[in-house]
Amino acid sequence: MIRVILPGHLRALARVTAEVQLDVKGPVTQRSVLDALEAQYPMLRGTIRDHVTQERRPFLRFFACEEDYSLEPPDTPLPDAVASGKEPLLIIGAIAGG
Amino acid sequence: MSGVRVLVGTRKGAFVLTSDGKRERWGVSGPHFAGWEMYHVKGSRVDPHRLYASQCSGWFGQIIQRSDDGGKTWTQPGTPPGERTTPEGMPKGESNKFVYDTSAQTGKPLTTHQWYDGTQHPWEFKRVWHLEPSPTDPDTVYAGVEDAGLFRSTDGGQNWQELAGLRGHGTGPKWQPGAGGLCLHTIILDPKDPGRIYIAISAAGAFRTDDAGKTWRPINKGLHSQYIPDPNAEIGHCVHHVAMHSSRPNVLFMQKHWDVMRSDNAGDSWQEVSGNLPTDFGFVIDVHAHEPETIYVVPIKSDGEHFPLDGKLRVYRSRTGGNEWEALTKGLPQNDCYVNVLRDAMAVDSLDKCGVYFGTTGGQVYASANAGDSWTPIVRDLPAVLSVEVQTLP
């Protein structure tokens, strides 16, 4: 299972209290993980990626295994530790604002 | 006994304030959607249990919420808890999806507007400023959005379609954002003519359709604005808010950036009615529930100083449809008050003695149970108030 940690506001929106676990078919990439996340929690559609362009919203970042994957192409495989469920993919709200 | 429900949108959540018809003791629930900007919350006139709310965030975008029990519980339309998806795994509705119409069938609306520096800039959806439920169907609701456009849902907020004729009629490249963005903030549905809708945009002006949104025309004759190259231009005026009494849908009252205006011919022409106001800059304007010539504004010092003149929070009331104004101060702070009252943050109830309500950027929501003669704060310390709407309950 793939583990994803959401920002607090998105946890509230999805009505979950902890990390979510997803069953992802095929290669584990940003795109496949987000597709699975939005299928399981459709209320999150549009909150992480734009509805139409599917681009990451500008104030969100994707971290995993102490690295920033935000600028990687969406079909780049995520680290093996994420694919195996050892490490989570973290979706982080940028610090900008207040 | 009848009651009142006040729906308050703030920078950090929504609040529901309730009272019986005396309007003396209030219950407060919230924050709903804590931490989110709640631009607007409004109830259906035909089903007072049905509320719509605009929830948004610079990080996570736009969310539409709906309540079917008067604000006790909320869901995103089409994706109720426990029924998240269709058997194919797709959401039942796309309540958060606002996509501008670019189809040839609807006239390929123009895709750029004027930017702050005068260059052309692409239309980009940012948020919903105002939700206006239909007066006849609880499942039909209109949304005014930034960048300015008008959307409609006919399935209770599950899916939204743009009424593209507004952006398609040709003046879009002259629309420019005000300080708050290029927002469509006012939607007035004519209670007597289902084909007629008024909208207003900062900074473009007011517009009217007479065919339920297919075609639109600007209605800005008589407006005068020094901040555009031609002060009398058809397009470019920063209209802050427009109000109408339901018994007289051809009479409109407008708080422009500067100037309070009225029209007696459905917006075909306007005349200034600022009269003896100490300053005619402001954001809100509203009409007494039972006296169509009694109107309210909250004068703000200037476009550069968004707070009351001399630190005195004063509502001004005209019983003559403008020009002659009286200051209403009883119960309002008369020194060291430097809050603002934003464009959607005033509303009235329809009880026998009309109640008037407004919220401030300082987090106070003031109520008057006697048409403005005296005021009491219902709450004092909410986050900055973005909008106030009122439901008069049976």
C-alpha cells in the first residue's frame, strides 16, 4: 500500500485523521498516486492538481525520503521506499501566507 | 415564533448566528471549515434549510459546500460521506470544478482581460465570491467568480456551467481587476422576471441580461469615474455593490468605488444620490425590507484609507432613496474605530421591525432590531468578516 500524508486542511476535507493508504496499480508515480488518491477521495479533486491542466497547485509541494519531488515530471517513478510503503509521500502546503 | 439565522463568512471560517424573533439573545455555531476563507454563505428562499457556501484557499483552491439542515451538517454536493464515488470510481459530482467555457457553440468568449498595467492577461479562475440561490428552485444556484464570470448549477451545486454570453459580448478586454481582483461580486435575480439578471464586476461595471443569461449589455450610463481614461466610459467602473427591493425590481441602488447611485429604469441610466454623506466611498449598500425608499450605506474615508471617517463607525440611512442621509450611531463605536465593512457584509431580515446586520474586518457583527436606530454587537471577535447574509425563519 502506498502511504500519503496530507496537509491538515485536506485531511479535514477528506474526513480522515491520519495518513491515507492507497492501492496503486502499475508504476508508482506522482500521477498514479494522485489518481488513486482522487478516486478514493473525490472531494480532493482540484485541491492538489488543477482540474483541467492536472498541474500541481503552485503552493503545494511533494516530499519523500527527505527529498523534494515537486518539480519532477509527474510520470517519474517515486522512490522504491514509497512504492513499498516503507516511506510516505508527503503533500505539503508551502509556508507562504499565514 | 419566527427567528433569524445570520450566515457569516470570514477569513478563517464560517459562523451561523441564530436568534428568535426578538433578536436579543444569540447562539453562535462555528467555525465551520475552520482556517478556510469563506467568501460567502447564503440560503435558499424556497428551502431555508438549504445553504450554499464558498470555501477557498490560496493553497487548495475552491470548494463548494452545501447544507440541507440549516448549517448543522455540510457536504460537498455530489460526494456525500460514504458515497464517495460512482461504481466506476469517479466522483458523483464535480462541485469544485469551475471551468471557463471556450466552446464555439457559445461564442468562444474572449480569453483575456486588462491587467493592472494595461496589458492583456489571460482569464484565470481563482475563487467564488458570491452564491445566489434561485428564488424558485433550491437546486438552482448562481456563482459569481474571480476572474469575473457567472456560473450556474441546476443540480444543487454538483456541476457548474458558465453563462458564457457575459464574457462573450465583447467588452472583456476592457475589464480590469480592482484591488480585490477581477471579481463578479453581485448577482441579483429579478423576482418578477425570470429572464432578467443583474450582475456587477470590479472593475468593469454593471451588466444586465433579459434572456436568462444568453446575452448581456453594460448598464453604466451616468457613472463617472476619474480612475479610467474616459471617466464616462461604458466599461471600467469599479462598482462595489448593487441592491434592489424585491417589490421594485426596476429600481437599483449602487455603492460605487466613489459615489452612491440609483437607477429607476433597470440600470438604463444612473443618477448620483450621495447628497450629504460625509464621504461617498464605501462598499456595502442595502434596502430596508419593507420600505423600498429606505437604504443603508457605511461610508468609508477613501480608496486609500479603508476605514470610517474620523474613527467613527456610522451607518447612514436615507428614507428618501438617497440624497438626504442621517447618521446612525447608537451602539456603534464613535472613536478609534478603524475597521472596514466589505461589499457583501450587510443584510436585512424581513421581520416587522426590519433587522439590519453588518460585519466588519475587525470581526464584529452588529445587529439592529429597529431598522438601524440602535445597534448591538452579536459577536465581537470573529476573524475578519467577508460576508453577512440573513434568513428570516418561519
